[in-house]
Amino acid sequence: MNSQFKKGILELLVLNMLKKSDCYGYEIVNKISITISISEGTIYPLLRRLKTDGYVTTYLSESTEGPPRKYYHLSDKGIIEHDKLKGEWDTFSDGVNILLGEEL
Amino acid sequence: MNSQFKKGILELLVLNMLKKSDCYGYEIVNKISITISISEGTIYPLLRRLKTDGYVTTYLSESTEGPPRKYYHLSDKGIIEHDKLKGEWDTFSDGVNILLGEEL
DNA sequence: TATAGTACCTTGTTAAACAAGATACTGTGT
DNA sequence: ACACAGTATCTTGTTTAACAAGGTACTATA
């Protein structure tokens, strides 16, 4: 998997997951990596950035299956950021596909 | 335009242009930036990398409109790299769209 | 002569993904 | 009691590519 392709997109994918429901980090890693290979060393720092930027809030929740889980909840600011990023991704991927599809 | 989104993709876009015909750097910048904003400071180093990696060869050609143009020609190795990157992009963008489209 | 357009290049900065670790809790098998 | 797998968190240092902001130099027009 080309690591460079993921730059910036993983943030959108995480925000998109959180828009549907609160999630914890390990869960996010596992769900996304079914489709796109990612590592914990990528997601945990990303989640920290999202919190620093005010896009998410966090809370701890006990688990019977291991250590406590840190859940992430999308803030109003995070929803705005999600929608903005989603629009940018659509514009960008359309642009790429136009350029790739242009005939000689 | 989100700079992060472009990571790795610009290489594919340049290889894709060169697969159709030889081009010079300034031309590549102008054609791509109709659709996706890019700067010369990105493309010239990228072209240098492509040459270092053996994906392109170069030759100079006089111009009546300014200084000589450095044309880039895709090598066999470059064609292979193009096709590989194209496949990775298709897989990746499909994956992103699947994840973004998943229902709650 | 000076400005705009063409065409090349470089340096230093920034940002994000990653590998490779560390820590610690729960549950299962021996 | 002990080891191990699975769950769950985190950090440090490295790598890579895009970018801003410059510089150089040629042609053409005013």
C-alpha cells in the first residue's frame, strides 16, 4: 500500500467513522485496516491531533476484554471539518480521474 | 487545495502525461494546474526523482518562445511504474469511497 | 530599459505515515 | 503459578513529498 496516498485522507476516514458513532482507537485501526492498511503508530497520533484541534472530545470507558477504552466523540467543529474535507476529497479525486482519463 | 492529498498522486499524474507524449516541465505544471493546483517547486524536484529512479530520460530542445526546454520521455521502467501506481490509485480510491459510503 | 511571459532550478520548512518499540489489562492453557 | 495471545493505550525517530520563496536567464513587446 502506497503510504503517500494516505496523507490527509486518513483524517477524513476517521472523522467519517466518528460521525456515525463514537469509537475507540483500537476499533478505528481495525475497522479501517480491513480496507486500507494502517498501523497504530499512525492512528494514535492522528487522534491526538484531532483532539488538540478541537475536532473531537474523549472519555474513558471500562472494558471486560482488556484495559479501558478511550472513546472519541465528534464535536460540532469536527462535523464542519469532516464536511469540508469530504468536499475537498471529492473535488480532488474527481480532478485526478479527469486527468488520468484525458485522451491523447 | 489540500496539499496532503497530493502526496504520491502527482507522480502518477506526471507519468500519465508522459505516457501520452514527451513533455517539458513548465508544460506539465501548466497542464496539471488547470485541474489541480501545483507549483513549480513541486514538479521540478519530482521530475529529478523520476530521472534518478530511471523512469524517464531527458533531452533539450530549442524554443523560439524562451529558453531551451527540457523534455522528459517515459522509459520502459517508467511505463511499468505508471501501471503499478495506476493500479494502486484505483485500489486506494475505491477503498476510500467504500469506507466513506458505508452506512451506519 | 523595463516589464511580462517563458523556462529552468534550489533551499529550507512542514506535515503525516510508519516502524519499532514500551506499557498494562484480561483470559486461556499448562 | 506461569506463559502466551488478544486487547488497548502510547511514544520516538525516520522518511517522504509538497510547498513557499527565492534565484537565473532567454524572448518579445512597450
